[in-house]
Amino acid sequence: MFQTRHALRSAIVLLAGTSLAVPAFARPVNPDTLLGQSAGSPVTAATASTASGASGSPTSGQWQTVDPAQEQAVQQAQAQGQTIQYVKGPNGTVMALPPLPDSQAFHQAVQAHMPLSGGDIRSLRQRIDRNRQAEQAPLAAVMPRLTAVTARLGAGSPPAIAMHSGYATTLNFTDAYGRPWPIVHVGIGDKAAFAAQFAGDSLMLSVLEPYAQSNLAVWLAGESQPVLLALVPSGMVADYSVRVRVNAIEPGLPPPVGGSGGPNGNYTQVLLKLVQDLPPAGAQALQVAGNPPRVTAWSWTGSHGRRLLLRTPMPVLAPAWVARMDGAAGIRTYVLPDVPVVTVSQNGHARTLTLNPLLEGSRHGG
């Protein structure tokens, strides 16, 4: 405010000795009282009042025309006890500086248009951010699960798939020998609560309505009977990936050469776990010579005697396997006779895998 007043004073002083018009807020003051003062010297309100005379009547040739509105503002400021300063102008006139603005009115205007301080605004934004985090965060931690189930065509209870809002679930369908079985059609009981997309043997499900439950029918290539699954809400678990093994063979495909699980016992549950690199209870890990990548082996005694369990991306050439199941990313799992050496095919060439008991502290391959 001081700088503004100083600028006004400087502008008025520059008017002295020129033909420019005096500002409209010039107040008439008798110049006789200002003799000996230089142009631009400030004069108090009391001095100006004495100079103007008791009646305030201007003397011809000594007074400038005053804007009535500005004159009224000056009078109101004087009535409120504000000090009005004057500046000596050209031709002996004295001009009143405009009164300072009312600080109370200024603060009221600021409060009306900007009621919050910078600290209040930062605090409000932080609270909004915390509320958004609380709105999006689950009430309880969700545990992801990778699992495998067996589905029977036209018989038995349908396997349950644990669904959770905000999480996608992927299903991969295989036949009894672990070969991918393409999907041709999908039907959902409650289409408003679940969404489904499929390609090849993979199906992706997502929840549209929290806590909804329904059922799912999946038609596979060449099979008229659909695979039925139950979609159930879960509180703490969400199935990320489910491998659905259908207890049937895709029509038109022969059984794999080498054997099957039928005559030598049902190893389905063992192989389903083995695909996920989970050996059955009681299995003892074996050391694979050379530690080839992604190859693991166990010695296990089941209901049909001791067996060799092998998990590898390479096809087994010998011995003939007892049971087999394929997994994701090219993994093959085998139930083999209890032998110390297995021949596999690697890049078109035969390779021998030598198996030994795993010594304490040794590294288990793959």
C-alpha cells in the first residue's frame, strides 16, 4: 500500500507546471496556507481543512473542480477517523490522495471467496485420498490360488471355482491325458454377474456383481455333453488359474503311445499335483545328474508299489510310462517304473537322465 501511495504522489508531482488536467479527486485548498512548501509536499487533513476556510467556499482562480463521489469518499474517511493526506499540485492547488481501503472489508472479501487456508486445502486433499484408498481396498486380504480339478461328463458333482470381485480367473481344459481340449461355446447362468471370454482351450472369467454365484457350462470340441462348473464367491481365496482335466478323451484322438493309467492304477490325482510341482506325500526327491533345467524327479511308493515320478519338458522315450499328464508351458509329468536311468528326447536327440538319491545339502534340479 505504501508503494501505491508513493506512486500516486510521484504522478501528481509530475503534473506540476504542465497543462495536464488535475485528477478528479483534487480537493480545493486555499494556497495561501501552503506558501513556502514545495510541490509534492504532503499536508495533513487538519492543515487542509484550515486552508479551505470555515465555510469551505472556494476562491476564484485558486480551486480545482472536485469529483462529488470522490469528495464524499474523502468526507466519509475523515468521519471514520482516517488520516487524509494531500499533495501540493500545480498552480498552488492541493490534491487529496485517495483514502486507504477498509482492511476489514478486504478481509471479509477474502473470507467470502477463499474461506480455506493452504493448510486446510492440503488436509482436505489428504483426507479425500485416504477415503478413496479405503473404498478400493478389500476388507480382508485375498489369497491367490493355483489349482487343478477333475470334471466328469454327465456325472458327479461339478467342481467349484472360487471367484472374487476384482480378480480374473483363467481355466485351461485338457483331456484325460493332459492334452489341451479346445473350447467351442460357453454358457453362464447369470450373465449380469459374470463375464467370460475364451480362446483355444483357455477361458477367462471375471466377477461383475460382488458375492454373486452361478454355474458355468463349457462345450468342448467334438463333445456334445458340456462340462459343468460351479461359480461360488470366496471370502479369503481367489482362484487365479484352474486346470480342468476332463475324464474323457477328445473324439478323434488316439491314446498316447506308451501306456495309460487304467491298467496300472488311477494316478490322476498324483499327476494333477505333479503338474504343479507338488509331489505326493511320502515322495523322496532324487538328484538328476547335471541338474538339467525344469527337470525334477521323486521316488514314491503307492498302492501299486514303488514308482518313479518325473516332471520334465522333454518327452520320455524309455522306459514305457505307466501314466502321463501334460501341463502348462510344455511341462510333462510321468509315472514310470522304478528305474535309475530314463531316456528322453532333447531337440531331436536322445539324452540319458541318471537319477540318484538326493544327498543332504544337494541342490534339487529345476
